[in-house]
Amino acid sequence: MKRLLATTLLLMSVSAPLLFAEKAPKKAALPKVLIIGDSISMGYTPFVVQALKNQAVVVHNKGNAQHTGTGLERLDQWIGDTKWDVIHFNWGLWDLCYRHPDSKIQGKRDKVNGTVTTTLEQYEKNLDELVRRLKKTHAKLIWAHTTVVPEKEAGRIVGDDQRYNDVATKIMKKHGVEIDDLYTLTKSFPSELFAGVGNVHYTRAGYAKIAALVAEKIKASLKSEQEDSRDKK
């Protein structure tokens, strides 16, 4: 009898944790965020990943998203079969860049003799198509305005950044897409936050400041999505 009682107690002590484990709530999977963009976005994404640690899984599309033409070709590949909660995306700096095959400057940039990669008219058409396709994911969409074109940039004309952003604003308003105004932010940057004179890239400190705004926008979007989900229950 004592042996049977001991055996019973032993079995209960072993099974009890299992019973409690079965009743414990499963930890919800973190929301998934996709960042699509050029080398500027590749520079700030690591800081966004850190800022949203334990809050979201943040990934960048493989490689450089380049211009809107590249986006149209590869968007489906970048999206894949993942159910994204938020997609933060941008194009522009490549689109408005002038290039010439004989240029010796990195990227064959040449705003004097070169040809613009994407005209404003084509940019508008491409963006409209890209947003239509992105909306099919049912993710929260955040468009990032093109960052500033500094003076003495070899292949880009100062002021084109604003013109291309104006076109983007038109498209985003049409589709009800939120805008992350990285143009206004970077236009306010002092020279020491840029990688060099006439360089569209930034120092680590510069990327960190951009990432802070990007992370803020993504967090707000995730919060909005969670509130929408609760309201539907």
C-alpha cells in the first residue's frame, strides 16, 4: 500500500508540470515588418531592428531596391509568402539620378551629360502600380519620402528630391498611405551628419537619427493595427 501511494505521488509530481504547461498561454508571435528601399534604408535598418527589438521582427528586402523599375520587377519576390504586418517602403534617389555610360564617377553619375533614370511622369505611373500591388498584402503601408539631395551631388539635381516627393505625395494621398517625411528630417541635418560633401549617404549618427523616426512611425502603425484588431473582436 505504501509502495502504491509513493508511486502515485511520484507520477503526480511528474505530470503536474505538464498539466500546468498545457494551460499556460502561448507567447504571441512578434509582428513582422518589411523595409523596402535603397542604400539609405539599408543604412538605417540595423538601427530600426535594434529600436524595435522584442517588439517586432524587422527585415530589409534582399539587396538594394534601387529605382521603381526594379521594384516592379522584384516586388513579388521581396514580399514572398510572408504575412507582413507593416511594410515601410521608398524609392526615389535612384529614379531621379542622371547617369552616363562614359562617366568615371561611382555609379556612372553625370547630371550634365547623363539621362535621368525615371522621368517624373513614369515615376508617378510606377509608384501607382507599386502601391496597388502592396495594398494586396493587407499590411499597414508607410511610404518614406526621398531623403535630401545635397549640393554638389554628381548625378542628382538639387530640388528634384522635392519634385519627386510631390508626385509621391499625390499617389500616397490617392491610396490613403501614411507618409514618413524623411526629406524634411534630412534637410535639417548639419553637414557633419552626411558621409561627405555632395554625398547622399550619412554617418552612423545620421542613420541613427533617421532610424529613430522610422521606428517611431512603425511602432505607431503596429499600435494602430492592434487597436483595429481589438475593435473587430
